[in-house]
Amino acid sequence: MTKPTAQPVWGELQAHFAKIKDMRLAELFAVDPARAQRYAVQTCGLSFDFSRTHMTDETLALLTALASAQDVEGWRSKMFVGEKINHTEGRAVLHTALRAQTDAPILVDGQDVLPAIRALQAKMKAFTAAVREGSWTGATGKKITDVVNIGIGGSDLGPRLVVKALSQQADGPRVHFAANVDAADLHGALRGLDPATTLFVVVSKTFTTQETLLNATQARAWLVAALGEAAVANHFVAVSTNKQAVEAFGIKTDNMFPLWDWVGGRYSLWSSVGLSIALAVGWDGFAQMLSGAAAMDAHFCAAPLDQNAPVLAALVGLWYRNFWNTPALAVLPYSERLRELPRFLQQLDMESNGKSVTKAGEPVDYATGPIVFGECGSVGQHSFHQWLHQGPSMVLADFIGVKADDLNAPEAHRVLSVHMNAQIEALKSGRQSDDPARVNAGNKPSMVVWMDRLDPAHLGALIAFYEHKVFVQGLLWDLNSFDQFGVELGKKLAQEMLG
């Protein structure tokens, strides 16, 4: 690979941008009434509408040529077959294998990883069934009613997103989360819980993550104070690879769920890190989420670049980041249950592509990953949407809506959907006025995603879409999207200061 700016098509894109930069979105619709149908992809029960972006057929052709020049298809194949594309850490990138729907071998260092994945999934299925049905009990014989997930980063954000999103379908124990080392977070999670009916899931690959271990130790003390030291084995399980540390904590290694180094933290909710999800919605619900993600994987692998939803989203993002100089991506889910999506995507995108060197270690001479922020509608309309509409900066906005929502009150869902469409139209078309303070310039771009419904399968497809989008953007920018050395310095300094 090479820097995208070294590709001949980059210069063509610059010339093309200079030619169309004054074109307005309203004009594009005026000259092409079928634009909304042509610039859209339907797959996996999701509809992706790219029509409200400054894209022409020539733009798309040039961006697709850049994707080909950066060998997106080749690197995609390398990822799915288990090549060590995370070259700085010498690791494969195989979160996709966790949701594979066939048993065709996937090799890492000559070993098929699927048998180990299937064994882990069988263990997760049996454990979640035992807890949910009541055959796994606490130390006093009472059924588990509450689960506290203790983790941070990818060990928290993914499960937290999914449990919140599927909360109205959840029929298992209530799941709570503690991530912040500030004790107020754990105390809030424990408030009102009964130690005799509470299960802790401690998620740390190495079982050395300082924040997680401090919270876990405090949770252990809370439990022991009520039920005694022997109760730890009945109330704690671990998602980890460090058997010695897990045993020293008092957790039986039979109750340890392993991870692999080819699963990065921000891609780990599909693994044993998703144990809290399975406890909340049941194994069948978790399996449906895996199936939905696998369907998006199949689309990503098979669809031509110019009809491929994750690839198109990546190309649109690069078009705005590098040519329109947009600094940020606003993520605007119009569903209260997707309220955690912006936080999840902050880590996925900014930890993956917040980089300033290429795969070869050379400094970049172009912008890379954007700032990601957002809030669910219609809450955001009464805060930062003012900046989106009348601020001088242009940013790309992702709107995510749910077409059919039988878990919402019909009138509330209708109003919510209307508000989403109104915001999209206001950003596109703006408003003219004799009063300058009332002018909305419009011409602000957005990508619109409609989910047929918010259930495990569609949610799995949505998350996989964003994973692949971020991966493709990293390829376009010649980055390794799978390491995160930038977070280590602060951890090291904190450890030195603590002594």
C-alpha cells in the first residue's frame, strides 16, 4: 500500500472537487429527481441512503478508483482468512470468525480457530441457560436476578450498547455496568442490589487492567462483607486469558471464558465479552445478533465496491474529511435504545483511525479519522443541533432511524420519525430569511440509515456495518486500524505516579 495522496487518482479528486465545490445539495436533487433511489443500498434489513451528500457519478467513480488503488478488496480478503494484518502487534484480525455461520476452516498459524470458537460458544450457551433458568445460583441458593459487568473500553462499551438497545426484548437478569474507576460508578451499579442474587462478570483479557481490577476488588469486598469469602466462587465469573490471576482472585477457572489475541477490544462484543448480552437476552438472541453481523459480512465481501454499504460510507467519509475539510462526524440515532451508539462509535472510529503514521511508519500528510460525537433524537435537537444548522463548519451527520417499532408507542414513534426527516431536510435545504439571524444556510450533508426494526439481527448488522466502514477508511488512509499504542503512555505515566 501507499499513501493515498501518492495515488494519481488523488490529484483527479482534487481537480474534481474544485469543479463541484460550489454545487449545492438542492441542485443535485433538482437535476436528478431519482437521486434518492440511485444513491442507496438495501441489505440485511437496513437501508443506506447516501443521496444527501455532494456526490456525483464522477465523484463515486473516482473514489471507487481510489479504493481499488489502495487494494481494499485484497486487504479485505486477508482479514477474513486470518492473515496477520495487525502488523505492529503481529496479530490476525478475526472478530468476523466469531460470527461465522459455516464451519469452513479459518486458519491462524496453521490452526483452525473455529473448533475453539464453537467450544466457547457452547460453554457460554450452557452457562447463560443455567443462570437464566436458575440452576446456577448464588451462595445462598437464590436465583441470580442481577448481573454487574465490570470492564472498561471495549469490555464495556459494546455490551453496554447492546444491552441498552435490546432492553425491551431482554427477559433475563437485569444487567448493570461499572467502568469508571471513580467509585461513584460502581456504587451506582450496586445501589439496591442484593448480594445473594448478584453475579459479577469481570472482563479483562489480561486480568491486569487497573481500573477494572480496582472495581472488581471493591465489588468483591462488598460481596464478602455480606456473604463471606466462600461466596466469591458463586458470584464471580471472568472473561480473561490469565488463569493464575483469575484463580488468585477466587474465581474458579471452570468459570473463566477465554479470549484470543486476534480479537481486539473494540471488536470483542461478539466474543466471550458478550456474556452479559447473552445473559440479558438469552443465547438465541445473542446468536441472532451474530447471524445479523454475518449477513453484513457476506454483503461486505460480495457486493461491488460502488454498491457496497460499508465501502460507500467509508468513501463518503473520506470525501468530506480530506476534500471538504470536515473535522467531525455527528452520529444521530433516533431511538432512545440506541443512545449508547455514539459513545461506542467514538471508540471504534477514533481509537482505530486516530493515527498520524502509515503502515510503514511514515508521517501522514493528510487528515485521518474524524472527531465522533452525537446524541439520540430528539434530545440533540435541543442542544448541539443549533451548531449543525447555523454554525460555520460543515460536518457529516449519520442519522439512524427505525422504520417499524412495535416496542414504542405509535404516536411517539410517528413524531420521532417525522422529527428525524425534518432535521435531514433542514440540513439539506436550509431556510432563507430577510433576518440574517434566522437564515439556515443548508447544504449540510448526511447519510441516512433506516433499520427495518430494532432487534438482535438488525442490530448485529448495523454494528458490523460500522466496523467494516472504519476498516475500509483505515485502508484508504494507509493506517493500521487495529493497534492503539496512543493509549499506553497515559497508563504508563499514571502507574509511575502511583508508585
